[in-house]
Amino acid sequence: MEPLIVTARLRNGFAASDSWSPALDAILGYWLLRERLGEAAFTAGAAYSAALGPVEGLPLERIDHGDWWWYACSSPIYTEAAQTLRYYHRRFDAQYSERHAAITRKRVEVKAGPYKASRLSEVVHTCPDVRWHVIGDAAEITRVLRRCTAIGARVGAGFGAVAEWEVSESGFTTDDMAADLARRHRPVPVEYARQNGIVGPEMIWGLRPPARLRGNQTLCVMPDAPG
């Protein structure tokens, strides 16, 4: 394991609703889990994330503290050229339903319930690249990321397209304070933060992938937003 900088060079802006996404450990966890389970099992189980546990064995340094552990992987760092709010709409596709579903009633409710029409939005961040400081295995990180062609939310709509991944040496050693970007510039549990002089706003956050699992979430001290 060595200090590295992982860079995603982008073709366009990426969508994210907060300043700490996308998380590189989550990207690596997604693709490694997909590889381990196989396409069929991964796709079939995608809707049952509650049955999953933390994704272990990522090519990143593991940090243990008390009852918690997480990866030495910084929050995303980027210089934003612009930020825009992009809207999209969800509507019931009547023509598609007529071809593929049995219609049992004359009228489909679109003002409430699961088929309600809605106007939604995503925050799109425009920047040339996104980078993360990590302590990890360069060869394995490079191998896993070869399959990842987009980052952030709404990748199916074309956001966050990656033109190239670059994994490079950071120029630091694991003992350098600068290498602590991987260990400290990320959400960390409040107890760990207090013991290591890390300050910032506090909020409930997912320490490790899958971040949406309750068992992976705890009160964390959050890093500064990217500038």
C-alpha cells in the first residue's frame, strides 16, 4: 500500500447532491462486488441492499478505531467551474403499459401513489477532473476502475462521463502529514476526530460502502467542501 492520487478526467459535469460525493471507496466497492457476485446475481440482488454487509477487501488501507473501520480514501477534491440545477421529469408511460401490462382498470392514478408524475432535479458540478487521495494498491485500483465509465448520480442520463482514469504516486510516504489527506480529509467518527484534532461540522454519514446501510452510518465530522 502506498499514497496515491486517483484522478477521473471528465467529459462533462457530474451530478451529486452533496459535497462529499462521489466517494471513491463506494465506486471501487460497487465494481468489486459486481465482479465477485457475477452479473446475474448482482443485478438480481441490487434491490435488496439491506441484506448486504460492508464491502471488505478493497485495495485500500483499512483504518480501525474502536467498533468502527473504514478506508483511507479522501472525499472528492475538484475545482468547480460552474454549478447548475438540471431538471428531469418522471411520467407514467401509458403507451408502454398498454403493450406490456394487463390493464385492470380504466384509469391510472398519476396524481398520487407510485405512478405520480413528478419534476425532480440534480445539482450538476462542472469541472475538468475529480481526484481522491488514497493509500492503496495502484495496480489493483487501476484494474477495477477500467470498467467504470461514469461517476456520480444519474449516470444513465449521461452525467459524469469519464474520459480517462489516472492512478499516480502522490510523492509522499505513508508517514508524511500530507499523506493524511487520505486518512483525514474525509468523514470520520467523532471520537476519532476528537482524538486526532480534526474539526468540522457533524452529521450522520456512511463510513464505508454501501453507505446507505444503517449499520455503516454513524455521527461523523465532515471535511471542508471542495473549492
